Amino acid sequence: MDLSIRTGKVDDALCIAALATQTFLDTYATDGVRADLAREVFALCSTSAFEAHLREPQIAFLLAVRGPHLLGFAQLHLALRNAGNTAHAGCEIVRLYVQPNQKRRGIGRALMEAAHTRSRAAGATTTWLTAWAENRRARAFYAAIGYTDVGALPYVWEDQTYENRLLIRPL
Ligand SMILES: CC(C)(COP(=O)(O)OP(=O)(O)OC[C@H]1O[C@@H](n2cnc3c(N)ncnc32)[C@H](O)[C@@H]1OP(=O)(O)O)[C@@H](O)C(=O)NCCC(=O)NCCS
């Protein structure tokens, strides 16, 4: 069965939350699970958190599916907002998660192509996102699909500050 990309609906929140939880822990809990990370994943990746996002008119979800299976998703903010404190304005790719056992099969690229098309339709000439500085795989992926690193943008959760990189791409 072929991969297809479709728009997410509120009913998809359960599977999005499960895939996001798995991918978040695989990506960020690289030295084991700490309490702050556990609180973060349960707060940000719960079914109710995604139901709320899916109901927001300014947010779009693109799902990579094969038959009944969710393989990855992109979450976009469609309002044209400035990238951090730069003058670059465009749509933000808020999340891009491919299930760990589905990586390196072109799913991330396909989701980003769909996200770029959706962003152009929203009037954007740029897309932007942030990536954890230590997330080398993601940074290599974004460089491969045309994103440029324009600086640091710290991310704070509880008492921890993480170095995120701000990446932009003209459409
Ligand atoms: C980053 C991520 C979205 C990439 O998705 P993917 O489906 O694995 O990537 P693709 O197969 O579409 O890769 C496209 C190209 O990106 C580059 N790339 C992807 N993964 C790479 C890696 N681990 N190392 C180096 N280059 C990589 C390659 O050029 C690749 O093309 P190729 O396979 O023909 O060489 C995926 O690894 C993921 O979900 N990671 C965990 C969550 C995460 O980090 N999300 C981003 C947070 S900012």
C-alpha cells in the first residue's frame, strides 16, 4: 500500500499523541528518562493537547499514512509570524515527527514538501523552525532540504535551558 499525505482531523489526536510520545522520547531522552522530560512529554504530547491544536484554525496537521497506519506528521502554524527576533516572517513548522522505525525512507521529505505547499497557499514566502542543537540527524535533514541556520534561540522547560537553532528556508 502506498504512502499518502492527508490533512489531520480532531479524530486523529489519539494516534498523533502516541506517535509523538514515542518519537519525542526516542529523540530527546537519549540518556534515559528524567522527571522533567517525562512531565514535558505528557504535557505536550497528550491526546487532549493535540485535540486542542487540531481545533485551532491557524494550525494545520499533515499526516503521512499508509492504510490505517500513521507513520509521521508535520504541525504547521499558518499565521505569518517572525522567526524568533529576526526580520524573516513566514509559517512555522512547529513539529515534524517520523516514527523511529520509519526513518530514512523519504517520509520527512514528503511531509516537508506538503508543508511548503500549504505554507505557500497561506501566503508565506518563507518557512522557519527550531531544532535542538544536539539533534544532529534533524539538522542534517533540514540542511539537505534547503534550510539555513540563522542563529540560536534558547528553549526553556522548567529550570532547564536548551540551545535550539533557528532555521529558515525561502519558498
Ligand atoms: C528528522 C526527521 C524528520 C527526518 O525524517 P526522515 O523521514 O528520516 O528523512 P528522509 O528520509 O526524508 O531524509 C531526506 C534526506 O535528509 C537527509 N537525512 C535524513 N536523515 C539524516 C541523518 N540521520 N543523517 C544525515 N542526513 C539525513 C538525507 O539527505 C536524506 O536523503 P537520503 O536518505 O536520500 O540520503 C526524522 O529523523 C525524525 O522524525 N526524527 C525525530 C524527530 C525530530 O528530530 N524531529 C525534528 C525536530 S526539529
